[in-house]
Amino acid sequence: MKIIKAQIFQIGLPMRSPFVTGFGTISARESVIIRLETDQGIVGWGESAALSAPIYNPETTQTVLHLAKDFLIPKLLHRELEIEEYVAEISSIRGNRIAKFGVECALWGIRSQQKKQSVSLLLGGVRTEIPVGESIGIQKSIDDTLTIITQKLDEGYQRIKLKIKPGWDLELIKSVRQRFPDIALMVDANSSYSLQDISLFEQLDDYNLLMIEQPLADDDIIDHSQIQKRIKTPICLDESINSVEDARKAIELGSCKIINVKPGRVGGIVESQKINSLAKANHIPLWCWGMLETGIAKGYNLHVASMSEFTLPADSSPALDYFYDDLISPSMTVKKDGTISVPNLLGLGYDIKEDVLQKVTVSDLILK
């Protein structure tokens, strides 16, 4: 079976409200949607959700479009390749992992339909329900933050993650713990601190946090090991882990006790499988999160989160929490017990709302 046609959509989704983190404010979300079609008429969908500016990693919407059009899809067209063969072949292309993820996801959607098994089952998934937490961006005030936490707990979310940055950290956590002494709580620093801030992390040890995510530089592994030696709260690495090799080195150095796997950030589902195997061998808990994607990427993230070592609540809140519309049907929903069901249908596991896709498309390109 061969890929005979590819379509690349650049989309723009306005957000319900700006999402503020330590590296910037996101008011509208660009993304790139990939559609692949085989000579047997099977269609697979994927998504590469880089940001419009290189503030999370070096990729942007425009670099994704370039890589997909000029490098990634041309290696697929009119050839018979297994996913693993394709992933090995494009490893010669340095970086550009978010771009690779979107194309690879579409291939998994096709394989699922070929094999008549859900993507989760193809990955050896062990759970059908994924516990979920919520990520709360930096708000205008602590009172606003407390209000949102109350709302999210009422909606059933099992864990709360708070974005922090210098000046928006210790007092925030003190106030949250006073109001919610027993909830599962973590913080995400998005690389906003340095080793000189180690006293802050020592103070955070007093607040029974589930983890402190990526406090130091986005490409650092060594300095994180120094903090982890000084505090009991687990350090979770996010931006520093772009591959199974990065994960191996971080584990050997003692730089973290938890790893956040964003399938887009690590370059795809095959790489996520490798990290899952490494974590199992080293007893490292994993959890899965996306990057403010549409339901297309979120669906694949749920399949990844069904694997054995993804034991901590995922950040898989429905896209409609952030956007006015989504590209999948039915929409994801968080159940009252704070879980989201892993889609068990073939392909992505959801229908694509092609009318909405056309409405939000900024440009599209067909490759044959």
C-alpha cells in the first residue's frame, strides 16, 4: 500500500482567552494539519502544532510547513514503507520533531485501519481511561487563580498544575495550599529560573508538591541534577527531553524523577514507545501532555498515554476548553471521575469535522 496524496492545512484558531506562561502569551493558535491518502482510499490525519514563534522550541508554523512539504512527505509518496522504516529514514533530518510527529500520526491512523485495531491496542496500551489534570496559566491575581482551581476541581480534574515564574511563585503556592491543603498539586516553571534560585525550590519542598516541572534552562540536564540532589520534591523534565537518549542521560545523572512526554516534542509515537520502555526499566513515572493542540493531536496523545508507564494524570483537557470550536467529533469530555476515555475506534478514533477545518484554514497545499 502506498501514499498517493497528501494535503497540508495551515489553520488559525482564536482562543477563548489568552494562555500565559513563563515564555509568553498565546492569544490565537496556529497549527498544521496533515491528511494522507493511500492507493486503497484509506485516509489518515495528523497534526503538527508548533507555535507561531520559536519560544517553546526552535520550530514554528512556517518551519513545519517547509519540512512537511519539502522533506517529510516527499519521502513517503509512492513508496511502500512501514512506519518504523519511515521514522528511521527521516532520522537523518535533524530536529524538527513537531513536524515529524504530524506526519507519523497520520501513518498510525492508516495502520490502525489496515490492522483493524485502535492505535492504543497497536501500542500495547493497558488502560482505557486516562486520569487527567488541568494546567492553569498565570492569572491576573491569586484570587483569580483560586477561583479557576475551584472550578476545575468541581469539573473532576484529578490534579492541578500551576504555571510559575519569578515573582509569581511562593506566595501563590502558599495561598493555594491554605485553600486546598490536600489536592494533587504541581508547578511548571517553563525554564524561568536558574541555580541561583535553589533556595526557592528548597522552600517549595514544604508544600507537598507532586513535582516541579522544568525549573531550569530548556536544554539543561546537568544543573537540574544539582537541584534534585538538594530537594525531596521530584523534578520533572519536559523541554530538556527531546528523545529517548535525552531521557537515558537525565536518568543516569539523577536529573529528574519524573518525565513529561509530549509526543510532538519528542518527535512522534515511535519515540514515545522507546521512552516508555526506558522508563519501565528504570521505574520512572511518565505523564503525557500536548501543546494546546486541536483534538487531532490530543487524540493521539491519549493513545500514547494508555501505555504502561504513563501512570500520572495527563494534561489532556478538551480542546473546547481553550477554543471556540474543535476539529473532531464527538468532542472530548472529562467525566465526573476526572478521566477521559481512550478512543477505541479505528484511525484517530474520532471523526474529522471537515467543515470546521475548511472554516479555519488559512492555506492548504496538495502533494501527489
